[in-house]
Amino acid sequence: MSINRGRVRWQCRRALLELDLVFMRFLERHFDRLTDDQLADLDDLLRCDDYDLWAFVNGSKACEVDRWKEMVGLLRQR
């Protein structure tokens, strides 16, 4: 099963401004180079609530899902 990149890109648009800014930077730097497995992990991660996602990115909450940790690391890059 292949993941629709356009749908995932659209889901990166978030209601929380801080997250939206993080995802804009992420999309510019990393999105086009993601493997299918990474894209699947990102697709899964995007199902999280914005406040949980923001907590993962800003480090106030540990990401407990091993397969999401790589994506969270990429999102944290400045």
C-alpha cells in the first residue's frame, strides 16, 4: 500500500501556529526525501492531537512510540 504524499503534506497544515511553522520548515527540508516507511510513520504521527504533537516537538513530553522518534527528531531540527 502506498501513502498519498499530497494527503500527508496537506495534513501537515496544523491549527496551532507553532506547529504550522515547524511543519513548514520540515516540508521544505525533508519531505521530498522521505522513504515510504518514513512517510507511513509521519502519516501515523499526524493522527495525534496538535497539543501532543507540539509537546513531542518542544520536548515537554517524551515520544513513547519508537517508530515516530525519527520524525520527531526531524521536526525538532532548527
